[in-house]
Amino acid sequence: MKDLKFDTKAIREGYRTTQEQEHSEAIFLTSSFVFDSAEQAANRFSKEEPGNIYARFTNPTVDAFEKKLAALEGADACVATSSGMAAIFASIMALCESGDHIVASRNMFGTSIVLLNTIVSKFNVGISYVDLGDLSQWQDAVQDNTKLFLLETPSNPLGEVVDITALSKISQANNILLAVDNAILSPALQNPIKLGADVVIHSATKYIDGQGRCLAGAVLANEAIIEQVSAFTRATGPSLSAFNAWIVLKGLDTLSLRMKAHSYNALKLATWLQTQDQVEKVHYLGLESHPNHTLASTQQSDFGGIVSFEVKGGREAAFKVINATEILSITANLGDTKTTITHPASTTHGRLTDNEKQQANITEGLIRISVGLEDVGDVINDISKGL
């Protein structure tokens, strides 16, 4: 199916109908699989014969999700995980070892920073943080033992970006793997591997599911890299359940349509926010006034559904806006059909130090909106109550 368009692959790729000839993908809710003989069991465990063994690392529903997502990202292979954070951790633990060094963007999701500082550092892996868009900082941070560049672009919640192709040239010149978290845009709007990334990471909990129903994650790369990540997940068990795999598999069917609608509504909201006296600054890549708008236009097909803005008056004013809403959901999740609103400094980035928040430009007046699929006029009216 290599010659098919994105929307066709999103619906037709990945799944093989069983002998029951079902039209909708089946859910294989089982912990293990039965063998025809002791010899077959031995051959499967030794990898001499392909086939299902145990649902921690082989399941047809999970396999269908992995194959479809790989096709959409343009990757050779994929391994699914129980969550986005599990995907990040599995990538790091599989690809790095004690004594290695990681260069990471300080403009990442707060929990990713916490993971690096409190867990990964325990394994004698060094961490250096740089500003996402400053290529000179990435270059200057390289050490002889640097193994991985880790980032998300666009960033959550401010929508900063980096030139992925330019950064890949730096990583390749220094024999460093480039890992990009693509959860904010999904493969419908951005394909990091085509731009030079070695690894793509997803929290499929977000836009791939698209309705806030389950947790899921994925790592995508070439066969050699995925073999390493799969070995880690097989041994440690952050597996994606068959039921959750089925949910995100079906989510891929409508991903392209939803991302277009999210992007359309987000631009409408961001444009309106710019006209509000109480709003000091609007962060949305789709606005031509955004400093990264031109770069984003070259490596994304649209700008996504995340709009962040800063209000005058700090935390008190931000809480007033959030608490005045009646339609929007006050929750830290994003990528839902329902519009969600949160205060990053006290939620998604609440575990960062004040200095880390300042370096990441997470202010007390910052509000993040994950724009959903409601009528955007109703969303605007709801936000206006607190402004």
C-alpha cells in the first residue's frame, strides 16, 4: 500500500481479516496463545517461526495498530506501549546505557523533564538542556558520549519549533540519534522521519485516540532500533492492551479529518484572542505574527489544535478565566474532541522548579487550550466570560 494516500492508509493499512471474515477489526482479548505442538512452541520462542506467543509482546490487535501507525509515519517498524511516557522511557532505556549523555529540549512536556531529572539520571546518564529552536545550543551541548537528542516539536504548551532537517544534520554528523515526540501534530500534520529524525515517539492518548478514552503510546524507527526497544518492552512489560490498541487503531481512521478541524477551530480562537485587551500574548503557530510561523509552514501541513495565551494579572487572573468557563473541560489532557483548558504552571509543569518554569517560559498567567470540535463560536463565548 505504499502508493496510497494518507487517508486511505489510515483506513486500510495494517489489519489482516481473520478466517471469520469480519469487516471491522477484531479485539484479541487473551493473555496467551495456543501452539499446535511442543515443537511449534519452541520454534516461536526461538524466533525460528513467526506467530503469537504471549500478549505482553505479541497480539494481533496491537500488531495492526503498530503496522498502520508505521505506514502513516513512514517508518519501517513500530512498538506500541501502555502510554506516551512509557514510550519515552522505553526509547531512552533501550538506546542509552550508563555513561551516555542526552541533549534534551527544555521546552518539553513537564513530566518528560521530571522523568529525565529524577529517573533517567539515576542510571548515570548525563542530561543537558537547550532551547529548542537554537541550533547553536544543540551543537555546543554535544559531548563525546552524547547518544541521543530528545525533543518535541511543536512544544507543549507554547508551540515552539525547531528545524528538524537542520538538527538532523548536526545529529548525523556526530553519530547521535534524533528522537522527536510528534504527539502534538500526529502523522496527519507532520512526519519527522521524512525530515531526518531517527525515532518518532507518540502519546497516542492524545490526538490518535482523539476522544480521551484510553492511554497508549508508540515508538517508531528503523528495524534495528525497534528491535532494541521491543527487547526492553518485552522484558519490562509496559505493554499496550488489546482493548486500548483497538481504540487507537480505530482513532487512526478519522485522524486526518479531525486534525484539519482542530486546526481550523484553533486558528479562529487564536485570532479572536489577539483582539482581547486582557490577553498579553497568544501562542499559536498558525498566526503569521508567531516567530516560528514560517519555519512551521515548511515542515508541517497545518498548525494543530493547541492554543496558549497569557493573561494580565498572573495566576489569579488565569484561574478566573478557567473557572468562569461552563462548556470547556478543566483537565490537563489534550487532543480530545472536547475542548479542554488548563493552567500549565500548576498542572502539567507543576513539578518543575521555579527556575525550570522560567527557562521554559511557563508563566503564572499562561493558559493552555486544546481546541476541540465543538462550534468554535461557543468555545469563544465560553472563554470570554472570564475575560
